[in-house]
Amino acid sequence: QVQLVQSGGGLVQPGGSLRLSCAASGFTFRSDTALHWHRQAPGKEREFVATITSAGGITRYADSVKGRFTISRDIAKNTMYLQMNRLKLEDTAVYYCNGLGSWGQGAQVTVNS
């Protein structure tokens, strides 16, 4: 059974940084699975943020976060990360990791001065 457990998030001022983690169990990153980050802001639909292939490390980003966010993974730890820099007010949302049909529990990211 695939399980994704998230950590990280919190409150940060505009221009600040946060890192999210997503620890996976029930499968190995060496199987080269596509893993994703999505987010959902209040009153809005869930939207794509970034994707990485777990073995090959190929990445893709939404235009809104390109150049500010970095998705990465640690194969040995079976964990995926989202490093978020130069955060903006509009990045405020609940962030979810997902892959193989499973979703993490979500992590609140609030950008507020």
C-alpha cells in the first residue's frame, strides 16, 4: 500500500523560503515513478505545481513557480522535496504531494507580511 507522509510548511513573509518533504512507503523510487506537488488555495481548484521522475530526476514546473521552486528527491530516503524560495502572497495554499494514486495529507503554506 502506497503511503505519502508530508512534513514542513508554515508561515513565512513574502520573499522568504520554506521546504516541504514527502516521505513515501509501499514503493521504491528506483521504480521510476512520476511524483508531483499540487496546491489548493482558498476558494480555488487544486493546481499542478511540479513533477519529478523518481529515478531519472526529470522535472517540470508550473509557469507560476518556475525559477523560484525546486523539486528534488532522495532515492536512498524515498523522499521527495519542494524547496520554495522568493515566496509570494499568492503562493499561500495547502500543498499536497501525490503519486501512484495516493496523496499526502497536505501542508499549509501561508505567505503573509
